[in-house]
Amino acid sequence: MGESLFAEPLLWLIVGAEIGFWVFLLAGLGALRAASPGTGCGVAAGVPLMDLVLVTASTVDLATGGEPSRVHGLAALYLGITVAFGHSLVRWADVRFAHRFAGGPAPVRPPRGGAARMRYEWREYGKVVAAWVITAAVLVLLSVVGGRAVPVPGAWSGDPMWSWLATASLIAGIWFVAGPLWATVFPGTDDRERSGAR
């Protein structure tokens, strides 16, 4: 199973896109911190370029007779995650890079309780929903291009391409319960609020 999966060129493109994402991100951050903001922005612009290459390759593969597979579904999921979480990941990396190499302020940890935690969890969950929607939209596009019907939700887990959306749905459900729902029902108190009250 693993051998046939890694024999697919599209999987290697996904691996290359992930490597390219981090290469462009680190090069862009390095250029920004080296007082070359124009260069940094230009290099960082390569990050979404990786996503564009990936979705184009997936679409072309299916349009030219490729058999829909788990790798096409993985490409859709990867695209959804990087588009939804990419901006916050760049921000996360920038703060830590600046702190470590340019004397910037220490990263601020997320609130541990209270209304601030609840808002934080709902905001993060919004990214999960965005990733799910983008993944579903790309899968619909790939299905249409490949000349296949879009399966009903109950059949997702048995479809090689759509099984990734079934997995994403399960993860989104668990995230909802453990994240925003938990923070709403059991808000607790933020440590910083307690220390401020003393």
C-alpha cells in the first residue's frame, strides 16, 4: 500500500509543496529581518504559489484521464489547510523568528480561560471550517473535471478521493467539542485575569 502511494508523482508534488512552503517562509522572514522588506515580501509571495501549483497539477491530472485516488483527496485537504491556516502560521513564525533573531518581543500565549479564551477558540475553529469548505470545494472541482459524480456524505469514507473529507469532518467535530464548545460551556478564568486581580 505504501509503495503504490509513494509511486504517485502527485504525492511527491505535495511533499515538494510542503518543503517549498517552509523554504519560502523562512527565506521571506530572513529577508525581512535583514532589512530587505521588498525581497522578503517577494519571497513570501511564493508560499501561495505552491498551493496554486498543487491544485493545477491535480486538476490537469484528472482532466487528462488520471484515476481519482487518495492522493488527489490529500492534495485537496492540504490546499484547504494551507489556505485557511497559512496566514496565521506565517504570523506565528514571524513573531518567533523576530524574538529569536531580531530582539523582538516574546510570543504571547493564548488565553487560558474566560471570554478571551472563548473568542480565541471560536476564531481558531473558524479556520477549521474554512479549511473544510475549501477542501470540499476543491474535491467538487476535481470530481467534475474527472467526470465523476459527487458522492453523498454517507459514501465519503468508501471513496478514495473523498475519504479525506470524511476524516476532516471527524477531526472538525472533535475540535468543535474540545475547543469552542468546551470553552463556551466551561469558560474558566484566564491566569492573567487572576494575577491582575491580586
